[in-house]
Amino acid sequence: MTQRSRQPYTLVGAEQLTASVYKTGDEFSGFDYRFNITRLNNRSGRVNQWFTPDDLSAIVKLVRVLAAELADDGCMDDALRNQLFHLAASLDDVIANISDSTHGATN
């Protein structure tokens, strides 16, 4: 039986960005994942899909969270799962470097 859901499998976020992750399929035909990204305007409470350069670090953080969440699910092939685990770990280093540079730390 193929699962077609209009409800997100999970929601993840970083700063003002959120992603709704959808999972379809089954253990026989395999699973597919899709996600969208929206930006919350803190002043108006509205969401949109227009991004600015100020959103780039939040996008990196959101990609890190998405990679870890998808890899943690375990319903994808091992090669992609391992790639996502490595991506999340690599982005941890990138995010730490970004954080260090914005707080005046030196390497």
C-alpha cells in the first residue's frame, strides 16, 4: 500500500526558517522524501518563500538539521543515509566556524 499523505512527516526549523518534510511510499516500493522551506516574518507573522542574503546562515543551519533528520529516519538506502550523516557532521564544523567569526574568536 502506497502512503500518500498531505500532512508533513516532520517539521524542522532554524532561526526564522522552517521546512515541512513529506514521506511517501512503503517498505516494498521504497520511500520518497520531499520538503519545502518557508520564511517567517517576525513582524507580520506571515510566511513566504522569498529569501535575503541575511537568510544564508539560517539556510545552512536548516540544511544541517534536514540532513540529520532524514538520515536518522533510516528508510533510505545506506549510501544516501551515510552521505547525509557526513553532510550534517561537515555542516556542524561550518556552523561552528561561522559562529566563531561572528563572535570575534580567532582560530
